[in-house]
Amino acid sequence: MPTIIACFKWVIDEAYIRRGFSGDLDFSSVDYKISDYDRNAIEEAVRLKGSHGGSVIAMTVGTPEATKGVKDALSRGPDQACFIADADFNKLEPSQTAAILADVIRSRIVNYDLILCGEGSSDLYAQQVGARLAEHLEIPCISFVQKVDIDGGQVVAERRVEEGIEIVAAPLPALVTVLPEINVPRIPGVKDTLTASKKPVMTIRKGDLAPLGGARLQTVGMTAARMDRICEKFGTEAAEITRFVDALRKKAVIS
Amino acid sequence: MDFKLTEEQELIRKNMREFAEKYVDPIAVEIDENSRHPAELFQKLAEGDWLGMPIPVEYGGAGADYLTHVIAVEELSRSCASTGFTVSIHVGIAAMLILLFGNEQQKQKYLIPLAKGQNLGAFVLTEPGAGTDIMAATTTAVLDGNDYVLNGTKTFTSNGPTGGTYLVFAWTDKAAGRKGMSAFIIPRDTPGMKAGEHFNKMGLRSSQTSEMVFKDCRTPRENLLGKEGAGLAMAMTGFDHGRTGIAAQSVGILQAALDESIRYSKERVQFGAPIARQQAISWMIADMATDLAAARFLTYHAAWLKDQQQPFSKEASMAKLFASEAAMRHTIKAVQIQGGYGYCKGAKVERLMRDAKITEIYEGTSEAQRMIISGNVLR
């Protein structure tokens, strides 16, 4: 029976970011959530467990305040969590996150079969962690997956690619990054939330890990996207309608 | 002093918000317009344990505290005040009174299905001639052999047409005054008990309200809740819980009014700028936000006292009085901010304004709350 690891990131819920009149971003009253596609990854892991048995470990790297995220993840069905926490882990780069996850999986979770990650995170959407983690662990990585199943010793997945749908298989252990189309994540019930904190959590500190490489990215600034409203009036004569169509074409509303 | 909710309470609020946005918002206008009880929505609420939140797990509930229940009622009411109220009366009063005063047999038979959301609970007290003056009630229950026989007419029974388990209050000994009323658990389809037609109300339209007529309605002695003569005291306990629920419903309405006012006033441009920049508008919103914070603190405090097993009757009345009047006051302002658009059907604020009015009336009018509070502080 498979052991499945579902990785998730505890991110700022963008619905709480407020935009000032001057375009500045106000993070003073933000709340956090499990990154959207990672909810799909957790849901899929739990669904696979429902079909094949086994167990699900929810795993995250974050600051010690992310305990709420661990409970949130556990309320969605995993059996246990692995929480890699340090106050310094608030601005990790994808390469660092992948290295930390790989270190923990290699050293502490020896017999895993499948790792599920969201295709990208709701905040950065760099799409790096899944692929890098597979590379560290030297296991196959299947990305852009909208359907997945375990069949004997292999994982079979439907990838949504530009030209259509690609069906691929890889031997286990493997890593799969999922698209939101793969499932509809549950809304945990009251009991699910209240019993989540009774599930086992393995907490790992920075000191327990191999030394981390330094950060290479630097945030220079952050502003809200601007949406300018332009009001232009058109008449009903033929020439005006031509001008109207031209205007839409110039703005790429029609082609 | 700790103003912080637990992580579980915060997550449950978030989950209820997501539930309400996904399942309640899309039907809120329709169920209001058609005055319809959304049975399919209550099925989903039951699946998520939302209909038995503060009832212990061994009795079919989720085992949450009362504050968690209040937070969920608030979030639900933010999307639909009718739905929030139906949950509140079902579990906050009906199921809660069976938990507090029922014997083990009654809990097994009636509380477990209620907490699991298999049927809805109703609180049957008000009569055509007995609103705030509950002593003027005339419904009687006479012991005949091993049965009580009920006769009388009740009105404004929430969950009347849709209920499955009714807590009915009737005189077993009118001469005994406040110690002469008793409460009975009567299941739906008991011969002699009949729910009338659903009332066509101004607001809270999808919450089902009707008369309940009792004509030689026989109920076995085992359905007496608590002791004979303890009915009024139990009803008052029910009101303490229920008023905290109405306060939460009012907070939800008020939050929705604030959400709508902020959204609209930032989008609506008049005189070349969003109307939120007009002091006349921004001050309305400031008052709304301030009263919302105050109403929420009063409400959570009442629920917290209940969870600490301390008396919370006065605090429940204060929370209900303040929150309901604030909801009414500010939903009128929310309509004002949206002008003609807010006055049209389909605008959320017009529904909020209609729904807010009942919060000043039911489970004790504002006047009744002032009687209770003044009676408490002038003691």
C-alpha cells in the first residue's frame, strides 16, 4: 500500500491584500491559506489513499506560525504531517525549499511511493519546487497533471499540454505536480477541523537540516497592477462603427 | 485578557466562509424571492457537521464550543441571514435544550438525529395573544393516563412548516404561574399537531414561519422535557442561547453591509472620484465598522461566558440588543450609499435591510431586551 507525500505551502491569502488609492499594497491585515493548487495535491493524495489504501503525509516548510496551516492540511484527510519550521523560512526561494524537502524526505521518510505537489504556488507561481525536488531525489517528475492513478508499481498520469492530452507512466517512486482540474478540494467539516490537532506531527527545525545555500533573489519592490479606465464615445454612423472596431482591434479585444 | 480566537475557530470560520460563498451566495437571492426553504443546502450543512456544532460528539454533534457555533452562524448570515437563523434556532435552541435538560433516552431518540441534521428543530412558544407577555399564553397540556393532551394555537414558529422535532411549551398548571408551564418534545406527524401555511414575510423570507395548531394532540409522558413546571425556566435558558445566535446573525448582516458599502463606494464614481472619498460616505462607513466591532465583541463575549459555564443572560441580551439595532441602523445606510441601485431587488443591501428588521423583533424585542438588562443592572 502506497505512502504518499503531499507538499503544501502556507501563503498569504490574496483576498486580504488591500489596494490603497495610490496603488500601494497593504498587507497589514492579511490571513494565510494553503496555496490553491496544493489543496488539489492534498485532495488527490487522500483520494488515492481512498482507492489504494496506504497513508498520506502532508509536508510543509515554513515559519513556526504556520501551525494553523498544518492543522488545515490535516483536516483535509492526511494521516500525519511533517512540519519543517524556522523563523528564517519566511522568504525561502524555490531552490532552497526543494533542497530542504529533499533533505527531510531522504533522511526521514525512506519508503515513500509518490510525492504530489501543486503545479505552482498562489504567491510566486515559479513552478520550481516540484521539479527540483524530483531532481534532488533522482526520481521521475510528471508535470501539468490533470488525472493520476497508481497501477501496480507505476504511476499513470494525464498531462495537459498545449497540443492536447499526453498519457504517461513512470515507475514508483515518482513525483507529480497537479493542475486545479484534477479534483475539487473538500471544504473540511467542523469535526475534521477539531480532530486535526490530534493527528501526529513530526516537527523538524533548521538545526536538524544540512546547511542551506544562500538566497539569490531579491525583492526590489511591489505594487498593485493598475487598471486604467478610458471612456471613448462612438456614434452610430458607418464611419464611427469602423472606428469602434479599429479601436477594439488595437486594444486586442478582437482580432 | 486574550482577544485571539483559537486556530480551530479561525479555520472553521474560513471553511464556513468558503462553504457560504460556494453554496449559499448563488441561491441567496432566489430563496429570498421565492420564500423557499433550501433543503438541498441543509443536506450539505449536515454533511459538514454544521447543524450539530456545539453538541458533543457522542450525541451526534461536532463537539465544538458555543463560540465556534456563533462564529459559523455569523459567517453563514453574512451570505444569507435566513439560513444563519435557521441553523441558530435548530441547534442553538432546540437541540441545545434537549442536551441541557433531556434525559438519556430523549437524547438518544431526539438529540442525535437533530445534531446530525436528519431533521430540523423548532421552538414553539409564542402565541397570537402572547408575545413579549408570555404569561398570557393559553395552550394547555393535561395529563390523561400516560399521555399529555395539548390544546391551543402557537404562532410565528420558525421551522414550523419544515421542522421534525418541536419543543412545545404549554401550561400544565396555569395557577402555579411561572412554575406552571412545561415543555414537550413532539415529533412531526404526531396526530393533533398541525403546522399552518408559511407566512409571507417582509424579510428573512426563506426561513419558514407558521402557526402551529394543537387539537387534542397526545404525546406520551416520556416526551416531557425536564420536570413538569420547569418549562418557563428552560425557555429562558433557550433565549439566552438563542439571543446570542441572533446577535451573531446581526453581526453577519452588519459585516455584509460593511463589505457591500466598501466595495460599492470604492467603485462608484461621482463628481470625478469614488464616492468613498466623500466625507459623507466615509463617515457612514467608519460608524458602520465601529459598531460592527462593538457588536462582535459583545456577541463573542456572551458566547465565551457560556463556554466558561458562567451566567450570560444579561450579556446575551446586551449583545442581541446592540447588534440587532446596529444591523438595522447600518443596513439603512448601506442602501443609502448605493442609492437607486441599492433600492432595487437583487441588490444585496435591500435584502440585508429587510432581513435586519426582524432581529430587533424576534427572540425578544429590543424593548424586552431593555427590560431584561435594566432589571439586571437595577437589581
